Amino acid sequence: MRTLSALLLLAVSSCASRPSVEDSAVSRAGEFASGVRKANLVSDVDALVAAHDSDTPLDCALFDTSVIDTDRRPVCHVTREKARQLVRERFEALGYTVSTHETADERFPTINVIAELPGAEHPDEVVVVGAHYDAYYSGADDNSSGVSAMLEMARLAAGKRFARTVRFVGFDLEEIGLVGSTRYVQNRPGEEIVASIIFDCIGYRDATPGAQTGLPGLPMPDTGDFLAGVANTQSLPRLEELYAISSRLGYGGFMLGVVAPKDGSGPASGNLMRSDHAPFWMAGQSALFLTDTANFRNPNYHKASDVPSTLDFDFLSDVTRLSAAGLSFWAEGPLS
């Protein structure tokens, strides 16, 4: 049997297979993605950070800080109420009918915010774009960058028709254990998810040699100038398609693919299960996790220094553009 690291290395190179994608679908995807505007990403990150900075953190008494590594998980600095309100207001301003998935809980009630475009031809087939809106401190990279990409893609999709249903989801309380996304997935058993993109930390780039640390068991470049596209066996075809779309549209080879074996739950692949894609994987659903690799690159991870001035908005724009192309391709639209 191969070791885990050997399997992961094989998976990284597998994206070179470049599956067949139709020219018309790729052209449509590129046209849709060309609408991404960096200025919108900048303003949304600024607004989300301002929301976190002005919000009241969760009550520290909810946590037993004697057993929590508060340097890695500064739980006494979690905010999300004002960011959730902002996400909802943005969706509504774009003309979406917004719903919420609310779960009552004595300690940690959650509210996931959902905006949806029903599919014109295959409404039961769903493409999901998700990002968690809770944050430690100001949360510029983690995860205002991801939320801003989701909002920009929602802007591009607003008022358009897609063959499949497109759903945007702001997940609650990722930072304390993927709480909102776990409850969301459990509430929708058996749903046919054709593809999903989950954003978490997608705005930090550092091309300095030595800036990038490799994940245990998985060698990586030592420069932090790539996007990690993380899949499991189930979602590997979507990763290969996204890689092919990027190549065909001339977006450059800035995405590095990483694949966890099977459902990703093996003990050695824990670092690949650290965001809201994990509940999808465990439920047997397709999900791609897009990330700048967070603490393996960004020295501001979970610190008060995670502020907008540390982000590379050209990089964030590139990630959003690639993701928007993927959305168009998988949702089969916009339709004329």
C-alpha cells in the first residue's frame, strides 16, 4: 500500500490530465468571469472588516479556555452578527430572495444566510458557493476575503438564468468547529450537489522564497504565490475541470491541486479538513476547498494583524475570476 504522502503527490500531478471541456462552455465561462471587479472586492473586504471591528465578540464564558489553545484559536475574539447582517443586505440589494437556515442551541445557535437562483432546466441539481462570515479579530483574510469573493460572484449571477440551481451560502461559526456548515449539510441529506466551491483565506500572497510552509506529509513550493485547490476522491473531477478551465482561459498556472484520499477523513490528512468543505465530504457530496493555505503562509492568521493592508487584491481578483468561471461552467449558464 502506498503511503499517504505518495497518494497526495500523485493527486497533485493528476490535474495535468486536463479533461475535455467544450469550447462554447469555456468561452461562456470566461465571458461571465471577466466581469469580476477588484474595486468591489476591496470595498467588500473593508466593509466586512469594519463590521467585525465594531461588533461585540461572543461571550468568553461560553468557552473553557483552560483546555483551548487560545493563541491558535482566540475564541474570546469571535464576531459575526454584523458581518451576517452585511451579507444579507448585500444579497438583498442584488435582488435575491434571502432565506436563513437557523439552528437553536443553548450555547451556539447558528444562522446560515442563503441566496439562491433556481435552475431553469435542472432545478434539483445544485452548484454551491460558500464562505464563513465569522472571524477572529478583523478577519481580513480569514475570511472576509472569501466572503467578498462569494458576494462578487453573487453580483455577477444576479438576474441571470442558469440551467442548474446556483446557491450562495454564508456559513456561521466555522471558527469554533465548522458548526454552521455541519448543520447545513445535515439539514439537506441526499441533495444532488453537482459542484461546490468553499472559500476560506484566499487573499494573501507572498512570493518570497521560504514564505510558504509545506503541509505535513505533502511537499509544496516554498513561495506562497499559488492558490491551493483541495479536493477528495469524490470531488477530484471538479478540480481537474477547474484546472482545465484555467488553462484554456489563459489564467496562468497559479493553482496547485491537492487531493485527500477517499473522503479525506484519514488521520494524516487532518490539515486538509479544516474548513466548511469537510461536512460535504463526510456526507459524500462534492466540494472544492480554495485557500491560500492560511497559517502555512500568512503570518497574520488568527491575529489582530489580519487587516486589509496585508492582502494582495490582485491575487484575490484572480481567485474570484477563476471561481466565477467554474460556477458558470458547472451551472451551465448564463443562458441567453
